[in-house]
Amino acid sequence: MAMLTTTLTVALVGNPNTGKSTLFNALSGLRQRVGNYPGVTVEMKKGQFTSDGLTFELVDLPGTYSLAARSPDEMVAVDLLLGRRPEEPRPDVIVSIVDATNLDRHLYLTSQLLDLGVPVVVAVNMIDAAAAQGLTINYEKLSGALGVPVVPIQANNGTGLPQLIRTIRQTAENGKIPQPLEFPVAFNEIIAHITKELSDQVPPVLVRRLLLDVGGYVEHEFVAEHGKRLQQLLTKAREQLAAANCPVPAIEARTRFAWVRNAVAAAVTKPAQRPITWTDRLDAVLTHRLWGTVAFLAVMFVMFQSIFLWAQPLMDQIDAAREWLAQGVEDAMPPGPLRALLVDGVIGGIGSVLVFLPQILILFAFIAILEDCGYMARAAFLMDRIMSRCGLSGKSFIPLLSSVACAIPGIMATRVIENRRDRLATILVAPLMSCSARLPVYVLLIGAFIAKPGSPAWLPGLVLFAMYLIGFTVAPLVALALKRTLLRGAPPVFVMELPSYRRPKLTAILRRMFEAGKAFVIRAGTIILAAMIIVWALLYFPYTDANGESYPERIAQAEEAASANADRLKELHAIEQPTPEQQAELAQLEETASLADKLNGAWKRQSLLGRLGLWMEPVFEPLGWDWKIGVAAMASFPAREVIVGTFGLLYDVGDVDPGLVLDGSDEEGQAKVVSLTRAVQDEWAKDPIRGRYGVPVALSIMVFFALCCQCGATLAVIQRETRSWLWPAFTFVYMTTLAYLGAMLTFQIGRLMVG
Amino acid sequence: MPTLADLVCGQHAEVLAISGPPAFVQRIYELGLLEGERLELIAVAPLGDPIEIRLGNSRLSLRRSEAAHIDVRIIHAP
């Protein structure tokens, strides 16, 4: 056929868990890229390889049981196979990959592929598992029965791949279009009638799908185009078919499975007694009511423990590297806006992107292992009932649970959810789960206002628990509300295949980790970086005071003076009974030492963001906040924990690293945290509202941070995963509204209780 | 008539009829669950729902509400 070109386009199609991705990776190696399609969330992987001077362009279509498309996402695959996507060439050959141990079911999809008018090659995968089960397959007979070439392969060790490549090439060269299955006469007559009614050129396979898929995507598309008349025609046609004992959709299943059964009967010899497989033995434990639950809890515990245990040291190292780099740039460059942009905007921004990587990589290693070995579906099975209470399914459990560590990998993990509305609902509530970035905020405020001498020892723990509980209760409620309103629709089909257990492959796991990390850093990273730079600029400009003097310069001078006096200050501190002169000198030196922090505070207060905060103070008032708290909350837009550092700046104690709040081992850092705590307490004590209602105000801030979406990275990842700016905007607005109302309620109730 | 939702663990049955929303029926068919097929209930999730069935060499998980759409004949001696 199209043999003038030296490129062959090959589409890989198969059921989920057939080893399709393994075959794709084995054929294309590292030369892969991801294809995106406007309006849909599916990605298709494309790879390339050369054999005997011929270039093969491979497209890996998402795993599917059938060509009966019910959503735009599923339709992309059908359109691509029919050459209806303008950006993609029509495939020259379709490789239908099937599981040797389950030909009875997998060949159903193969039979649909024969309708497409494109040459088909069947690759029978996992031949060793079939042999282990005592199945003997005669591939020549199978090929004869199916009417297309059949190649036995073992994708995970490369067996049969050269033969497969040769067969693809030969099939493309002779260009033999397979014979579609014969349907009953009554069915064919009605198809002919509809084809005539449609009048324009429609591929025959789409006419079939139009008639067979009741309420399917093709029906929606065609009825929208041809009007109500087509709908009436279809309804009547289906009634006629039912009367002729060809009911839709049963007629398709009957016809195709009868054909499949004949082919399998001709080519496959099964043992008389079905042997007990490893999957049988494992499922007897892992989906057992009691043991299955115990095993599930153990798996989740190990997963969580690993994320916290292994990610934290790596995150600390990334932080240390960021500080080292920032210090290096600070030493090498003269002070000024450019240096500040590099240090606080760019290096700080890149650091805050990279710091998420350890969690993403570790979680994705687990997800890859759980999915590849077949356990993920069991986890969904075990958790389905609980999740059904909030309108979701078991598949949402692991993404939501992961969000307790961090919403970003959690949102990325929602790709396992095929149903679009369920996936969206899960993405939208994932940021409500109390992630680890909220912890510094909680610990700081609990330390300052709740854990006071005299208050009961259990109180801080209880408040912290309550903060986590907010996420755990609000997230399911919001999910339920979303599923009943915005994301309402016909209930999805929850029937799910529980694949056979398989040994996961290390290279496949590493590949998944690499892809997740890359996707996050490149796509989300750029957006996070931009958000960081904007907030930095809002806090940096203007950098001169009313007299036109530069704040950064004055701060640098003040710091120099302070460090020059540092030794003398230490000496004076060491004197037990200082003379009045020494006391005066001490006071003066201490003032010099704190001058830089005070200047920094003054600078931030008159920055653009500071002024905006002052102007917006009436908005914060119902929450019990002053403008400083408001500014700190707004400045934490790129990441929640930034509020700790901003508090430090605004309360004149200098920048405070949020990591120090949780790290008790660093003495100098602890001193800084204590001084921030004291500064906040002192300042609030002077204020009539916050002096009297310190605890309600602290709680109001905590509740705000429990519910808000002050996390640029999360919003960026939502944008990436939904391919739309609408959903991150929606998430930000609804969560900020919830946070505002929650904080207001907390403060107002607290105020009444304090009296 | 018993439905798939009435089976207990270890019971075998033959599918007699499938009803319900078109999308559900079609998906069930695509997974090879047709009238006349034989299946076995192999597990029930901790809270009693969903259920796991074996059908030839495939295993499927269905919610009870979905299983109730599938009429079966229980086979006592498979």
C-alpha cells in the first residue's frame, strides 16, 4: 500500500493489563514522547524504532475492553484508528495484543478491530503463563480462524518480538484488509437503511457503533449533528432489532463471542480441570474479609512510613542545597533587585518545586509496584464501600490517602480512575486532605497560643487532631456535594477487572517514577516558579522608603554593623552584674542587632503586598485578623508554609525557615522560632481584639489554612491533569471561600465563648 | 429468581438474564459475562460490598446493586 514512504505507523490496542505498555516499552526503548489531544485528558504515548531501514512509529492507545466509546476520552482512540484526528496519520497496521491465558475474552476487542478497515496483527502475549496453566495454543490454526496473522510473544523478556516486527512489516506491505464479522441479516438491513439516511460518507464501523452503543458517544455526536430525527430513527431501528431477536447491545456480544469461541475451540487445548493458579491462592488471602483488610492496612502503613521516612531526609538535602546555592549567589553578587530576584525568586522557587520530588517519586514507585503486580485493583475492591458513601469508588482511596502526605502526588495518582467525573471530584477534594505542608503552621500557632503553661497537656494534641479531622470530614462532604451538583451524571459502571497477579518489573517502575517526576518538574514547575516570582516581586517593590533610601542597602549596612558588634555583645551578655554604663551599651548594641529585622519589617509593610493587606484589612476583620496576618496569608499563596517566614518578616524577627518549627534539634533555629512566637504574642497582647481573643484568632488562622488552597503547586498540577484553567480556578475559589467562612465561624464562636 | 447478589462465597451459578442501564449491560457483555456463562463467587469485600466473581480466567468486582441486575441459576454440584 503506502510503501513509498519509509515510515510505518503502528497502533497498539488491547485490554487493560495485557502487557501492552511492556510491549510498547520493549519495542520503542527510550525514544518516547507523549501526545496530548485538545479537549480530552487522555495521553497517548508515541515511540519510534528502526528495523531494516524502516522506521516504525508506534502509538500506544489507552487500554480498553471495547471500541464502544462512552466519553470523549474513549472516542479519541477510535478516531485515531479511523484516521479522523487531523494531527495523526491513520495507522498502517493495528497490533491487537491479547492475553494468552484469557483469549476467550480478549479476542472480543480483536473482532471489533477487524471492522476498522486497517490491516491487523494479533500478538498473543504471556505465552509462558499459558504454558504454566497447561494451555496449548496452535497459532497457525488460530490465525486461520481469525483471518489475520498471529504471533506468540513474551513482551517482558523480548521473546517473539523480531517475528512480530517482521509480521507487522509483511502485513503492511501486502495491505490485506481483514474481513469484518458477519452479523445477522436483520441487523445488516437496518445498518444499510441508516447508512442511506445519513447520506454523507460515514465509515461503516461508526454506523455500527451508532446503532449498537445505546447512549454512547457516537450517538451523541451524530444526533447533535443530524437532529432529533436520527434519534427517532435509532429508537425505531432498535425496536425492530429486538423484535427480530437481535436486541441491542446483546446482539454484538452474542455474535462476536460465538466467533471467538469457535476460534478458541479450533486452536486452544485446555486441561480438563482448571489448575489452581497463584492468583487463586493470593486472592484467597488478599480479598478475604479479615486477612485482606489486615494485609491492606499493612501495605498502606509501609507506604506511608516510606514516604515520611525516605522523603524527609531527601527534602532536607534539597533545602540545604538551595540554601547553599542562595548563599553562593549572595556572596558573589552585589546587593540589588537582580540578586534578590535570583536568590528569593528563582532559587527559592526552583527549590520549592524540587522539594516535592522525593514524595512524588516514592509514592509513584509504590503506585507502579501496586499497579503492576495487580494489587491496586484489590485495594479499590476493599475500599469501594467506604468511598461509595461520598459518591466515589474504591479507586479514589489511594489518591486521597496519598494527599495526606501531599496533594500533588495524590492528584497525579488519580489517573487510575477511568471515570471522568469521579476523577475530577477526587482531584478537586484532594487538596482538602491535611497535607504535611500545613504542619509547620499548626505547630507554630499551637505552640504560641494553645500549649501555654497551665493549659492541659492533652490540649495541643487534640487541636492538631481536630485540624486533621477537618480535612477528613470536609473532603467527603465536598465530594458528595460535587457529585450531586456540578459533576452529576448517570452512575458510572463500577464493574472492574481484578487482573492476575504478576511480578512487577524494575525498569517499568523506574520508568513510571521518571515520567511522574518529569511531568511535575517541567509542566507544574514553570507555573510554580512564576507564582513564586510574582509574590516575591509584590513583597520586594517598592524597595525605597519615603526619603528615597533603599531598604536592602540599609539592611545590609545594619547587618554589617550588627556582625561587627557581635563579639562585644556576647562579652556584655556574659557579665553577670553589669555597670550602668555597660547596661546602656548593651541596650544600644541590642538595638543595632535588631535594626536589620526592624527595617525588613518596615520594608515589607510598605511593599505592594503590604499596602494591599492594609487596604484589605476590613475583609480580614470578621476572621479576627489584622492586616499582618492577612498579608502573611496572601504571601503564602505559592506554598502554605511560607506564612511562617512572612510572619517572621512582618513581626520584625527576620526570615524564619518553616522547617525549623518542626526540627527540635537545631538550637539556633529553635531560638528563632521562640523569638517569633514571643513577638507574635507580644504584638497581639497590645491589641484589644487579638490580646483578648488570642486563642480564637489562632484557631481561626489554623482553620483557614486547613481549608484553603494556598499552594501554587497543587493548582498547577490540577491544571496539568485536567488540561484546563477552569478547574484550578474553581478549586482555589471554593476552597478559599470555605476557608474564609470556616475561619470566620471559628473566630466568632470562639469570641462568644471567651465572652 | 436469585440474582448474582444472592450468592454466597464459593457458590457457582449460571447467568440467565442481564438487565439494567445500557452502559452497564454493554460493559458486562464486553467483559464476557453473557447469558449461559458459568461463574463462581470467590470473595466479598470487608463491608459486604462489592463482590468478586471468577468467570473463566477473569476475575471481576461488582457492586451488589449491579449484581442484582444479573439473574442466575445456582448450580449446587458444579
